[in-house]
Amino acid sequence: MFKRKATDKLKWWKENYGGKYAVLLQGARRVGKSTIAENFAKENYQSYIAIDFSNISAEFKKVFDDISNLDIFFLRLQALTSTQLYERKSVIIFDEIQLAPKVRQAIKHLVKDGRYDYIETGSLISIKKNVKDILIPSEEIKIDIYPMDYEEFNWACNKDNGIFEKLYSCNTAIGSSINKTLMRDFRIYMAVGGMPQAVEAYINKKSFQEIDLIKREIINLYKDDFRKIDSSGRISAIFESIPSQLALQKNRFFISKATKSRKRVKDEEFLADLIDSKTVLLCSNVKDPSIALNLTKDFDSYKLYFADIGLFITQIFNSKSLADENIYSKLLGDKLEANLGYIYENAAAQIINSSGRELLYHTWKLESQTHPYEIDFLIDNKTKLIPIEIKSSETNNHKSINEFSKEYSSRISRRVLFSQSDISHDGMLELKPIYLLHQFLKELKE
């Protein structure tokens, strides 16, 4: 079992809201929701029952036909699972709850009964489609589960994240040799990604070709899910178009370019479904970069990123039947073409999202300019803003962040450029290697 940050959130729920609220672990397929729930149950309860609604017998289904008499209901559950439940010391896991909407509706009554705790897991896109005729329980706390972030990946590989905290606190150059080693480690994470199956394969010393096959299977699974909602294939087209549109370095995503047809009214709903699936991340353009960033979002101007950098890498090279090992060798050796720098931008988006922050960016054009300037990500820090730029390697060209700093100097507390280069400064601009982005975001929370 991999160590996951969601476990701490579950502990918080149990200590503060156990017996009062159920908890729903929601996220994309294959991000580890079920494993997180079951391992938490093993470590924190005297006993537990896990019910997987994607693989449940007809006999088991009948148990849920009538729960009006909870004494009988719990006795039947215990008999069928050969598991004894202990009042306030046991938890019941409803896995893939989106497949049993009536059971989810019953959470209200089960929580009110108060004997046991309840953990639900589910894919949000399916949950929303299956709740039209039921009353959504208000006695439910939601925890978003995303692919493993870089810190979780290091835990899985038995590597100490403490070195990053020390390097960040020192805030001085660490030297070319060490920086290259740490960047190579980060690029390994980019190549593997944070899907638990892919991480497990890497730890078990599988080849990158084998790891890529696992990631392709996950991508195909997502596309199958999209087709169940939209048989026209437009959701899948939007999903598949993300890497190519980022590669064009445009300042927004165009649905019409993804579907190769005029935008339809239904496309907005498809986009919402795709975002709800948590397979992608939405980054909204901010019209007026003030401290109230949310108030000036342009809902017609946005970018999309993959929720997992490993799947993003695979999708980029999806034109091949199998990933070429040389592609991974080039990535690990930092020999990819310069125009693939947007890969690092997607990696940064995943890190920022995993910190719990909304993804926001800003683009503008001066009267004398034909091409717009762009700040890759905007972070609010109490009463000030922090513009962030992401580069793959070149750090001497940062005109956008310079112009932004001139225009909004009174609103800015810091300005930071993350790349593969060592720690340094260029005037007021902080230059940091991208593997320290986690520590930067932690510092802001503190």
C-alpha cells in the first residue's frame, strides 16, 4: 500500500465528523480511491465491510432492497460477509457508489442511526449522471482523490522528501551535479506519472514500454467512459486534443479545434462532464489580476491540462502503437525538443492542483504588440499576488513576467520562475528548479 495524503484527510474526518457524516472519496478511475478506503479501514477500525457495487452478487443486492429495519439489515450484512460489526468501532465501505444511487440516498438514514461510520468511493462523472431521481445526502463530506503527486511518488520509491525542504530553506544554488540528479528524478516522475498501477510497475522495475502499456489501458478506459455519456465522441475529442493545443502555445483552448466542427450548445455540457470526471484540470483566464481573482474569471477563456503528467506524456506520443523507449530516454536525459516545454507546464498544473489551489492564469496584449503576454499561473498570497512562469530549460527569456511586474507592481509580493535550472535570482525574480514547487506552495500555506 502506498502512503497517500488523503489518509490524513480521512483521519481528520474520523476524528471530527465520524458518526455524524459519511465521507465520499471522489475522483477519476484508477487513482486509488478503493485502496485508500480499505487500507484506512484496516488501520483505524476494529472491523470493516467493503461492498463493491461493480462486482456484487444478486443475493447481496437484495440486502439493500429494504433497509427500513436497520437491525435486520446489519445482521444480514454481517451474515453474508462473515464479519462482525462493532458499534462505533466499525466502518462500512460502499465502493463504486455511483452504481447504486438508492444506496447513496440511504446514507442519510444510516448516518442518523449512528452505529457505524461510512466511506463511499465513486467516479464523479458517473455519480452526477445517476442521481437525477434521488435525494443527495447532505450528511456527506467529499474528499477529492487525484493521481499521486511528486511527494507521494517519492514515498512510494522510499525516497526522503526532507532534502527538498532543506534545499528550499537554504535558498542558495546547490551546484550543477546535484541539480541535474534531482531534475532527472523529477523527469522520472513525469515519465511514470502518479497512477498507482504505473507507479507500482516502475517500482517493480518494469520497462517504460510496459509502463506505457498500463497508461494506455487507463486512457482507453477513460475514453470508454466518455463514450457511455457521449456516443458522438466529442468528449473524447476534447480530451485527446489537450496536448496538441498546449503545443500550439495559444492563450486558450478551442473546442472547435478539438471536434473539428463548429461549437455546439451541447459542447459546454460535454466540457463540464469532462472536468467533472477529474481526468483533466481546468485553468481559468483572469481578466483583472487583483486579489479577488475568482471575481474576474473569463468563463469563455481557459486552458485544459491532464490531471496526470504520466498519462499526458503517453497521450503526446499516442500516434505510435507502442511508446518508443527512445522517447523516454530522451525525456530522462533532457534531450527532448525545445518545443515540448509545455510538458513541464502540465506537470506544474498538477502540482498546484494537488496543493488544493485553483488553477488561474492571465493573458494580455499591449497596444504596440501583435502577440499577447501570458503569465502561466497566478497565485493569491493573502493580500498580494504571485505570478509564476514555467520554462523547460531557458531562463534568460522572461519578458511576460517582467512586463506583468511593471504593470501590477503594487499588487505583487513575489515573482517566481520555475525551470530545470539551479536556484538563483535575477533582480527581484526568483529562479527555482521545478522540483521545489511543492515546497514553495507549502511555504505559502504556512
